[in-house]
Amino acid sequence: MLSVSVAFVDDHPTLLEGIRAIFSRRPGYKVIATGSCCAEALGIALEHKPNVLMIDLNMPGNAFDCIAQIRIASPETKVIAFTASSGINHAIDALQAGASGYVLKGSPLGSLTEAIDAVMAGDTYISKGFSTKVITALANPKASGIKLSVREEQIVSLLLESRTNREIAKHMNLSEKTIKNYMTLLMQKLRVRNRVGLVVAARSLPLADARGRDVDRIGLLN
């Protein structure tokens, strides 16, 4: 059985060394790198391409941008956020950036191995006792703080009318390429993978009456 290659990035030296030592001795895992900041996390992803990269959110650099960059640089690498932050928005931001797991520091040690095993199996892992709050917030865009711009609301409203990208572009006097770019951004924001998922998620959004707006003014408002 092949070992799972893992890397850990955290700016707390004692914690980092402890985790490295534990997983170095644990069968089935191979620690291939450690780091202490976002820049080093990205470097590890580029050079070593570990199966799993576990990073702290509170360290030098923008951790959420770092997660997104890692997913682009090494798509096969699963990222797990390992953090003391129990803020719902932080969890949602990490997951939307591309993290496959969110483990709270202070959780039982077994949570780390559970998280690694889960993401390697293609699942999303969130610390027990915290997952319900995150899932509820993700299912309720208003509660999770997801906000759409005026133009995004207009596009979503037209999407819910079963308009094609070409029809939406014509209606809004924009290029079809611009609409496609908006669709991609909306999918990322609502954490869905395709147009069908976008429609389903859009139905739960607390939209203003975008249909009644003057489309010609949207470019001025946004």
C-alpha cells in the first residue's frame, strides 16, 4: 500500500514539529515537507506536489489566496485548513478557495488522520461539532454573508428565467465572453461546479427585484 504524502505549514514551530514527528512515525503517511508561511506553502505545492497539504490560516500571507493558488499550481493536492479560528466565515472562505477540509486546532489528534483519509477518498471534512454550522451557512447564502453585486443579481435573475448565455448577453448589452466569466465567478462564489448547481443555489438567494431594474444603469451602479 502506497503511503500518503503529506506536508504541514504552520508558523508555530513547536506545533509544527510535533505534528511532523507524529506523522513521520505513523504507518501509511510520509511527511515530505514543512513550512511556516503562505509563500512556503505554495513553494511546497509546486516542488513536491504532496497528496495532502495542511496549512494554518493565521500565518504570514493571505491564506485564502494561498489555498486558491495551490489548487491551481497542484490540482491533485488536497488542502486542509488547520486553524484555531472557529468563525463560520473563515471556514466558508477556506472551502470556497478550494480547501477540502477544515480542522479546528484543539480537536482530538485522530481528527487529523480522519481529515486526511476523508479528503483522499474525495470527501470534504469539517471538524465534528462545527460541521453542522458550516453546512447550514453554506445552504443559506444570506446567513453565510454571500453578497452579489447588482450585475450578478441581474444575471442570476435572467438565469432563473432559463435564458442562455447568449440571451443574457444580448439582454444586458454585454459580450457572451463577459457573461461566461460572470458565470464562472458565480459558481465559485456559490461553491457549485456547473450551471445546474448554480440554478439550484440561485433559487435560495435573497435577490432584490433585479428584473425591474433598468439594465442600462447597471454599468453605472457596479
